[in-house]
Amino acid sequence: MGLVGGLYVLSRGVLIRGFARLEDDFAQQNLARAASAISNEIETIQHNAEQYADLDQTYAYMRGGDPEKVRAEFPSRIFEQLRVNFIVILDSQGRRVFSNGFSLAAMEPKPVPVDLYSHFQSGSALLGGSQQANDISGIVMLSSGPVLSIPAQS
């Protein structure tokens, strides 16, 4: 009985440690996959934002042009193609000059989450500044849920 009990305790300890190590490895792999997926998604959104920032129509709008031209650049189908729920364009001082929202789940226009604008106030890390780099990207928590944030464009 003593030998069986001893073998049970010993084998249980070895198995539990082995399974704990295995679970840790799986968790690390899954975390790396999730981080890679988020990073890839941010890079895709960043690339699309850079393309729009370089467009003549967007540039002209930012220089005081007709707001209808930039609205025409972001019809509902663009939200579907880019797989984004909202677009916010800010000027160099962080003031909103254009914003539009869309629900990909319902496939209909939807307002931009109101609490997002609090992240664009003066001194926000998302806006950068003279003391900060403006290449901060990641996940911003809103009351409606997490959203991906990309760096501000020049």
C-alpha cells in the first residue's frame, strides 16, 4: 500500500508539472498568435490610412477644401472593403475635421463612438506631440468595446 501510495504521489506530481508546462507553452503560443494577428491588422489599417492621406482629395480637404469631396471618398462600401467601423480625420492640432461611422455587423451607417473623442484631447498619447512620438498604435478601450488605434498621419 505504501509503495502504491508513493508511486501515486510521485507520478501525480510529475504529470501535473508536465501538464502545467504544456498549458503554459500553449498559452504562450496562442498569445503570440493573437499579438501577431493584431499587429497585422494594425499594419493593414495603417497602410490604408497612408494611402488615403496621400490622396489629392483628402489633402485638398485638409487645406480647407469642400467637405463633400472627402465624404464622397468614404461611402458605405469603403467601410466594408476596409473592414472598419469608423473613420476619423484630425488636423495637425488634433481637431476633428471629418468623422463617419458604419456598423459592419448591421451593414448600415452608425455614429462614431462618442467616448472616442476623449482620446483625441490635447496631451493625448494618441496624438503625439513635440515631446512624444506619434507612432503609438494598439487597442483603445471604449465603453462600446475595444478598438484598434493607428498613428496619426502627417
